[in-house]
Amino acid sequence: MYPYIPNTKEDEQRMLEVIGVNSIDDLFSDIPEDVKLKRDLNLNPSMSELEAAKYMKKLAESNTPIDDLTCFLGAGAYDHYIPSIVGHITSRSEFYTSYTPYQAEISQGTLQYIFEYQTLICNLTGMDVSNASLYDGGTAIAEAAFMASNITRRNKVVISKTVNPEYRKVLKTYAHLQQIEVVEIDDKEGVTDLDQLKNHVDNKTAAVIVQSPNFFGIIEDLETIGEIAHSQKRTMFVTSVDPISLGILKTPGSLGADIVVGEGQSMGMPLAFGGPYLGFMATKKAHMRKLPGRIVGETVDVDGNRAFVLTLQAREQHIRREKATSNICSNQGVNTLAATVYLVTLGKEGLREVATQATQKAHYAFEQITKSGKYKPLFDKPFFKEFVVTSSVDADEINKKLLEEKILGGYSLGREYPQYKNGILYAVTEKRTKEEIDTLSSVLEGII
Amino acid sequence: MKVLKDLYYTEDHEWLKVEGDEAYIGLADYAQDQLGDIVYVELPEIDDEYEKEEAFSAVESVKAAADVYMPVDGKILEVNEELLDDPGLLNQDPYENWIVKIEIADKSQLDDLMTSEEYEKFLDEEV
């Protein structure tokens, strides 16, 4: 008997008799003998609970937790402060399995927080309708491309190379399978090359996709890019945004965006390799029937009380599979809840405070690091909480030395942008103190 | 099921009313009856061009969603925007309430469609 299978040998025998076979192996008689594995799997012998716990702890210790380091790494995932209430609410047993429920309307609590999440995302982005979330920032961009392609009946999307390189890889993977052509636009001094963009936007273009603040931390001229996108009838203007930046920047909605997406990890989710993270997506009312994923709506029940339902489900793949914009029929439940609690806890003022502090501290760090002249700014453009500096020394070399001082250094730009070899992208959140920033800059000065 | 004379019909239950080189397209009575209460009609954009049998519109009812297909190649000239505010018009009078008006690209394609007599027979036999 196995520890997690409660059936005894006798149970097993009775079940086999009822089915009318002699052994469990008989159940697999349809599988040809020559493709069957004829030996035991190469697995370690089983461990006791105590042994297994010790072993897992040892494995876990080969990681360095973020709290043991001072983090200046960002590039899409950020070390923002998570108020303790977020963990308290998301770990309540009522929300443990906060998946979008199959008997949706039975779970009014889950639907209510998703509805509140959607409202928050709409307020933040300046859009009319939000879905119940997607997997992460990368898949959100890919879904936006599908959606734009579906609305416009065109199969070419134009994306700036200042969009997170990983998101672009996800987009290309998705697009390849849908026969959507992905055209990438170079950067010019750290922002999207507008002339090149103009040349590639034509009446076959379903979407123009940009990110702001972009991968280098720089604020893109969304208004102008939107005008370029809309110079073609119906071309969708898609923006990927850092939700924290919307504490101080204009909403993409007010700058002409048709679809707004982004990575929501900054809103109350811990840094974790592989996630789970949170993709958000919002659009204008005119396109709501092409919005992928689930949408929760508010209504009244038979007694006239406020109630919540899954709405507009004809868009979804379980009703109109071959015509659905997307095959997504799930959402990131727990992460959606974390984002909701995070935003509600901070409020308007709190979010503005986080955004303002991150901006000011990033600018202080930029001044401290560049003042000696050993590290030079790579670009001269307005930035939010991230910036790029370059030097004569290899980025990996610098990061190795920083790590010796328990500092998690920036992102080595040369990994994805060979033209910016030695460039390092530093991220500074509201969590960093003046002392930590001063330490970083003095250690950096000592390296060269 | 009501079948109007002098219209062309498709096997997907669209009707086509020809006026010179132009035509109105709508849903046949049978289609609206099968769908039930229609709650949304998605309309194409003016000047969009579609090929025969390509979906140019979608209708959603309380129980299903279905595409509406072009009976012939053509360009959208007008869309019936009243349907956006009141999709139920398609239930009330499916022949009065057209969905789009098109410019027919190739009138010889009309020969492939059913006449009202043929459509009635089709309804009797096939459906």
C-alpha cells in the first residue's frame, strides 16, 4: 500500500473483479508491448517525512532569499514593499483555491473581488473594461496582439524593441502559431525609433505595441506613437505599462491607447522565479466583446440585491471555441486578489507615494552612480524607477563584485541588446534607503 | 416558418434581397427562431470587403452565439445600427430588419443561392 493511495490489496482485487480483468496491467493491454517501459523508474528510494523535509530545506538553502540582499534588479519584476495585510487576506481559507469557479455564481465572494479588481484596473489605466486577468505581462501582450488581429482582421503586429525582450519572445511564440507576422522596431537613443515606426505601420497593421516606461525605464512619447498607430484606420494602439508608474503618470487611456496590458507583480506579489505573476488587460467599451478571458459583471438577483455574475461568456472558448479570441478560460485568482488588496490598502495617495518615492530614489541613485564619471548614462531621457549606466567593465564582472557585498546588481543589457554591452539597468524601488544607495555607489566606484 | 418570396437564401439561413448591384442581407425566420432571444449583434465596418461564406457578423442570443456568413462576395455599404440598441428587432421581424447592405462583387454568384421555393423545400427536407 502506498502512503497516498488508501486502497488496500483487497479493495484493488474487488475493483478488478467488478471491471472483469485480472490485473492492473490488463487495463493497459491496448498499449503495444514494444512501447511499454519494462523496468522500474529510476527514482530514489522513498524518504520519511523528516528526511524529505531536511532534504528540501537543503535544496532551498542553495537559493539566496531577496531579503538577505539589497536588490537593485528589476527589468520586469520589482522588489516593492508588500503590506502584510496582503498575505493575511490571500491566505484566508475562503480564498485558498481562488480559481475562477466552475459554478461561478455560487462563489459570490470570489466574483466580488474580481469585480473590484476589474474596477481598479479600469481606474488605473483609464479604460472602460478589464478582464479577470491573464497569466503574466508577456502573455498579456500576446493576447492583445490576437485581440487586435481579430478586431482588425489583419495579421501583422508592430512592436518596439524597447518592450521587455521576454515579452517579445512570448509574443513571437504565440504569433508564429497564428500566422501573425511580428515586426520589431529598433530603439533610437533609448526610445522607439518613430521614423522607423512610421515606415512600418500600414493598412495591414493590426496593432502597434509599445511599453512605457519602456524596458530601459524611459517614458515613451505615447501620445505621438498613438497618433502614428491611428494614422491607419482601425489599427489598435496597445501599451504595456508598469501599474506602479500610473501613480504619477497619465493613464494610457487618456493618451489614446485602445488596449492596455501589463505585468501586475508589482502590486503585492513576491519575486519568484517562474511566478505565478499576473497579467492585466483592459480595453475600450467598443472592443469588450473581443476581450479574452473571463469578465465579472454586476447585476441584481431576484430579490433586487446586488450580485455578481460571469458575463459576456459568448466570447469564450467553451461556447464558441473556434471563434474565440483566445483559448484562455482561467485567470490568476490569488494574484488578482493580492493586487486588489494591495491597491485598496495603498489607495490613491499611497500609490502616488510609492511611485514618487521610487522615482526620486532612482534619480538620486542615478546621480550618485554617475557623478564620479566612471559610470556614464547610456541615454539622456526622462526615466521612472529604472535607468541604464555603462562603463569600461563587463556587466557580469560588476554584478559578481556587488554580490560579494550582498548587493543584487542590475540587469546586464548585453544579454538581449548586444549594442549596449556593458550597460546595466538598475531598478530602485521605494524600499531602498539613502544608505543602501550610497553603499551601492561607493562599491561601484571601488570596482573601477 | 415564414419564408419571403423574391429573396435569395443560403443553407446557413441568411437571406439576400437584391436591388440592382446592391443587396440587403439578414437572418431568415428559421435562424432567429432557433437562436431565441437575440441580445447582441456584431456589425462589420463600412467598406470592409468579404468573400462568399466568410463571417461578417455575429449574433448572440441568450443561449447561443452564431456567425452570419456572406452569401456572395461583396463590400459593406451600410450597417443597420438600430440593431446595436435593439438586437431583438431580428426576432420581431427578421425580414424587415436587415443587418447589412452590400455591393455585390459578382452577380453570377447569385445562381448558387436558393430561391424562396428551393429554400422552403430545403427547410422541409433538410431541417
